[in-house]
Amino acid sequence: MEIEHNSRQRFFRKPCGAVTCGTRVRFRISIYGAGIPRSVRLVYKRDGGEDIYADMPYVFSVLGSSIYEKAVIMPETAGLVWYYFEIATDSGVVYYGNNSENLGGKGDISFNPPSHSFQITVYNEEYKTPDWFKEGIAYQIFPDRFYNGNEDGSFLGNRTDIIKRGWGEQPFYKAEQFGGEYKSNDFFGGNLKGIIKKLPYLEDLGITMIYLNPIFRAASNHKYDTGSYEEIDPMFGDEETFRELCTEAKKHGIRIILDGVFNHTGDDSQYFNKYGNYDSVGAFQSKDSPYYSWFRFMDFPNVYESWWGMTTLPQVEERSEALREYLLSGKDAIVKKWIRLGASGWRLDVVDELPDFFVKELRKGVKEVNPEAVIIGEVWEDASNKTAYGERREYFYGDELDSVMNYPLRNALIDFALCRIDAFEFNRRIMSLKENYPAPAFYSLLNIISSHDVERVMTLMGGVPTRHEVDREHQAHFKLDGYTLDVARQRAKLIYGMVMMMPGVPCIFYGDELGMQGYGDPFCRACFPWDNMDDVDPNAEMRTWIKKLAALRKSSKALSTGEFNYIYRIGYTYAFIRQYENDKFVVLVNCDRTAKDIRLDAARYGITKLETLTGTDNIDSQYESADGIFYMKAQPCSMTIFKA
């Protein structure tokens, strides 16, 4: 017996992908060699609901296969719908569900109800995400390490409890370097004024938005231990400097996105005030504190819930009405204040640890001030079906997030560039995201490659072990050079080439445009090498490539919000098309170390001519084909972008 259902083919499921509430979805299944089944049933349910069994009548035959069909109206409220098929024959009952990798597309036969069902994401028709965001290019900055805007290199803030470091020195990574306790209080002097001074550089690079790691008052260099949401950290500047940053950035066509750390505060904060450093009565100091309801004490004051057990980061009680009014809903709530002062959105730290009702209230508060502000969540998995703390999350039904950090794409790109997976598997992963995410979210995904939390892409492209596989001492002293560095640079160019041409918002971690190296935190957070950029990026090779890609991406909507599909996926060679109305681009990538002769079938897109726009090898070429089938050679470790 042969059974087939492919959730990504319209013949089997129409429409494919996520759908709006109340959409009629037609399901088909093909069965061969089973005679006349006793019954063919579609089994579906709402997430968390009871199974519904629907008979599927026979409709026609194709090449000896019998086709069975059933149409179902999706729920009127947003959520996930799961389905599989049950086929009863004279020999027994068989089932057909999602594949073992849970990636959608073709499924698997089983003799018990399948452990993985096919997914349909049902979302609200009113769900919209900001167009400026979908069409933009982001740049992530860790403020202390980007640039010191003071001419004499002096530090702002007048703090005496920090370790001042020289620009370009390696960040401390051992407790003894901090005096015996790991404090993350070594600073290099970067500030908002420095970012303002480098806006022309970012504009020239093609950047349209800056995502800033936290900039609010806090004790550490990373600022994820918020001391006060109400003020800019004095080491970075003040409210006036922030206003100036937003104003000047706008002149360069750049918007500012802030990092919101609302799951926890610092123990050294005006809200908790464990050390008495703030002129407030903190929750640690008294049960009569106005902030006492913000936190969860098991044994007051010394035993309290904290983020992952780190007592320096007391976890907030999101159900506290006083907390939510202060942060989210009040007239002068924090999320509203900074949007009014010029920010264009928020990235939400550890959003999967914030309950849905909190994120919904946050979205409402932000969108009241600016409906075009963007809300991005930190999620490391497929966010469409994410479960956290036993609850299915509701990020993309229309009333929570606009975007998430696209770690699944990052992982797929890295694995593909290193030939750990082939083009077929790479495509499965990407098309699974396309299938599961609502279109407004899919084209808004923040496509990161490096970040403050993971290894820099240049280091990984050397084919090295990950940060989880080697100790910090090894990470501290590791550096690519020679031939290995040349190969890594080629691979990094391929990755950035792909991320610039694929759906979602490309995000460059500061210094990646040079090819900066660095293992995990804190080595990925090194200072930007302004004084030796050409040593890091000889002949400006990476910068020139990034600029070309950025300019090309911004030249056509096809490369931001245009339709995306694959057209070649054999071995380690992959090709895809981007199309918006009559504007079409074909991108060909070969991650293999040898050249490949390929047969590119673009007939179904009506393409009869391909002209090279740019590529890693700068080979000018033009192909014509009356039948839409092109024969070409993909050079080793190369990318070519064609205009069709």
C-alpha cells in the first residue's frame, strides 16, 4: 500500500500554510494498492481539543491512485489545528501523519495513531506587521563595545565600582579577573554619542534600523539586570542623548529598536534595592514597599524566585497589577514612554518566560502610541508551536508579536554552509517555517546569524566545535587564520548572501560586516576594531559584499516581501526564486568545495532569461532558454544572483 499527503502541495491541501480564521481548507489523500478501503477518515482537532472524525469520500483516480477528499472550515477563533488520516482496510487500520522530524510536507505511515500530526496555524485576519520593518535591514549593537563618542576616550557615568578596560582588549571571562566573583563589570566606554557619530557609516552600509542591547541604568556591562527602566544608563548618556540618537538616526533613514527586559530586574535596582544603592524602598527592604507585589518571595527577604536561579536577577510577578500598570498599561507606562521619545519598537528578552496575557497587554500599550512600532520576541525554536511551562504560546495569532529572532534559520544556514546537511534537508527546514508562520510574521522574522548570545558566524565557519563543546579557556585563545580563515570568509559571505536574499529581516551583528571572530559570551562581545578595520577585513571584502547585497535587497520588493520558493535542491547546491509581480530574482548557492553542473528548471515561473547581477565570483553571465530549463555550472563555495 502506498499513501501520500503533502501539506505543502495545493493538490493535497488548499490553501497551504497558515490561514485566517474561518477559512475553508480542502484536504486530499492519495491511496494506491489498498483495494477499496472500508473507510478513509480525516482526524482533526483544535489544539488541546477532542478529535473530530470526518469521512473522506472518493473523488477520482490519478495513475491508479485513488484520491479521497474532505473540506473543513477552520475555527472562527485563532489557534492551532492538528490533523492526520485514518485508513481502514480488510487487513487492518493504518494511519498517515506528519513525518518524524515534524517538518510538514510528506508524512509517514504508521500502525498506531501518529505521534506527530500536521499543523495548521489559524490567525486573525486583522493581523498586520509593519511594512517598514519587513522591508528593512537591521544592525545589532552591544553599546559598550561599539564606539566611544568622547574625543578623549573618557568614560561617562563617573562610576568607581567598575573595571575600565582599554579599547580592543579581550573582555574578562574568569572570576579571578573580576576579583574573585564574576560580575560583568568590565567596561570599554562605548556610548550613545558614539553610535550617533557612526550613523553615516551605518547608512553607507545600507542599514535602516538599529537593534540596541539594553541601554537602561544597570550595574553590569550587558544591562540585562535592569536598575531603572526610567533612565538611560549614565555610562551611555541620558534621555536627551537618546532623543538626539533617534532624531539623527531618522535623518539617515534609520530607526531605533530597544531591548525590553521585563521578565526580571536586577537585585541592584530601584525596585528590589537589595544593596540600598537607590533612593527608594525596594521589595527586598520591606513588605510595605510599593514594589513588593512585583516579586515572588518564598521566604522574605532572602529567598525569592530568580531567573534560572541567578539571585542577581529576581524574577517579576507578571500578575501584579501595579507592575503591569507601570510597565505596560499606565498613561506613562515604560513601553509607551520610550516609543514617545523616539523608539520604533521593542525586542522582548526571554519572551517565552512572559505569560501570554502580559505580551498581549504589552502589544496593546505599544500599538496605542504607535501602531507601526514593531514587537520582536526572543524565541529559539519554531515560535508558531512553541510550548513553554506547559502552555502553548500564542505569539502569532494576531495580538502578541510581530516577529521573533529566527534561530531556526540561523541553525539551518550554518549547517548547510558547513555541508552538515544537504540542500534537500535545508529546504525542508525553511519550508516548514514558511508553512507554519502566518505570512505577516514569516516576512517579518528577524534573521540573525551572530548575536550577543551565540558564536560569531566567522568563527563557526571555520568548522570548529560550538561553545558548548569546548571550555572558555579554549574559546578565549582561539582564532582562525591562514587558509582556514579564507575558507571561513567564503562561507560567511554565502550565509550573509542567503540571509539578505531570503524572506525576513536580515540582521547584522556589529562587526560581522568585517568578519570579526569570537566564540560565545563574552568573546562575541568584543570591541569594534575601528582603528584596524582593514586588518580584519582585507580589501574591504566583506563590507563591499554586504553593501552590494543591501543595495540590491532595497532595490526591489521581490527581495523583501516577494514570494519565495525553491527551484533546485540537490547535493549541497540550492537555488530559490523571489518574485513580486513581474519582478523576479533567482539565487544559486553551491556550498560544496567542488564545481557542480546543474539543470535549473524555472519553466513554471515563465523564466526564459537569466542575467547575472552579482555574485561571490563576479562572473558576468547570461543564459537564455526557450523552455525555461537552464544548464549552468555552479562554482565551488559560491553564490550567484540572477535577474530573471
